[in-house]
Amino acid sequence: MPTVDAKPSPFTFELDNVALLVIDMQRDFLLPGGFGESLGNDVSQLARTIEPLAALMAVWRAHNLPIIHTREGHLPDLSDCPPSKLARGGIGEQGAFGRILIRGEYGHDIVDELAPLDGELVVDKPGKGAFYATDLSDILEKLNAKKLVVTGVTTEVCVHTTVREANDRGYDCLVPADCVGSYFPEFQRVGLEMIAAQGGIFGWVADSPTLIAALSSQEQK
Ligand code: TIU
């Protein structure tokens, strides 16, 4: 059983009960000129997640373990966007990469480096959390996933919302610190601390080389 040195305690999983969630690694959040930057954010803070996440995904794929990608976005007619979200601006407006966070637009899709492979699941979600108004719960049940490795952006928004809800739904979540990113260094630090505090109040935190090493040591047994 792979055992990952993590905070606040070792995180264990079986190869047949784990899934990798890759949250919202979309051009509109990551690329200069996109929605994230238009909100006044420093997108360079997110770029550093791409390389470690690509490495983790490669190992995951080599082990034939499930990867589920998510994308935050809305239907072109915005019928799935709450008025309260719409009122804060941006969504559906013309941006540098097409209509902002609208499904089918260039900016809504995942960055080239982390593009889903054929057969990998992509969950389109209208909210911050990956469970709200999606079939993620059914997908995880079919996969027999009980343990989730949660990655992506942003740490304190869509990653946190998803991890908190997954925890309430009975999933153990491991967050590799180098595979999640925030526009705000302070939120990154505190966001990760919040997860593992109080004995792992809603999850575990490690780094991706440690997780990859745990998977590799499994092979040697
Ligand atoms: N703005 C921000 O930090 N995040 C989002 O709007 N969505 C996600 O986190 N995916």
C-alpha cells in the first residue's frame, strides 16, 4: 500500500481506490491576458504548478490510475450562471481568449501542457466546488475511489471548496502543495495550513515528489 509522508500524518491509499482530480487548469485562469489577470491577479503565481502537475499526471498515467479534469464555466446562454455571480462581471464577456468562462471557448479549455488524454474524464462545473451541479459523485462511485489526490487552481477557491465538500462526503483528500496554486502567496501558505491543521481537519498535505516516490516504491514490492 503506498504510504505518503504527509501532514499531519502519513496518507495511505490502494491503487484500486484512488483518483487524481485536476481542478480548473484553464487558460482563462493561468495565461497572461485571461480572466484571472483581468481580475487584477498575478497569474505568474499559478504557472509554477504546471511542471510538477505534468510530472504527477505522467506517473499517474503510467500506473493506469484515473484522472478527472474539471473546468469552471457556463453554457453560452448563461442559464447555469447564478445572477449573483454574473453581477460581479466578467463571465460571458468577450475576453482575450473568447467569451470568458464559456464552454467551448479557447480560454475555457485546459492549458496545452496538461491537456486531457482521450478517455480521461472532464467534468464541467458551474461553481467553485467540483461536486455542485455535476456528476462527479457518480463518477467516483463507479471508479470505487475513496481517496482523492486534489490538484489545480486556485488553492483557496476551487481546490478548497472541492476538498471541503469531498471531506464531508467521506473522501480522504491529499493535496500536493506544489501542484496547487494561488494568485496570493499568503493564501497559498494559509490555505495549505488550513487543510492539515487540527489533525487534518479536512485533508492531508504533501508534495508531489513524495507522492511519486511512494508510488514508485510500491512497484518494487
Ligand atoms: N478567482 C479565483 O481565485 N478562482 C476562481 O475563480 N476559480 C477557481 O479557483 N477555479
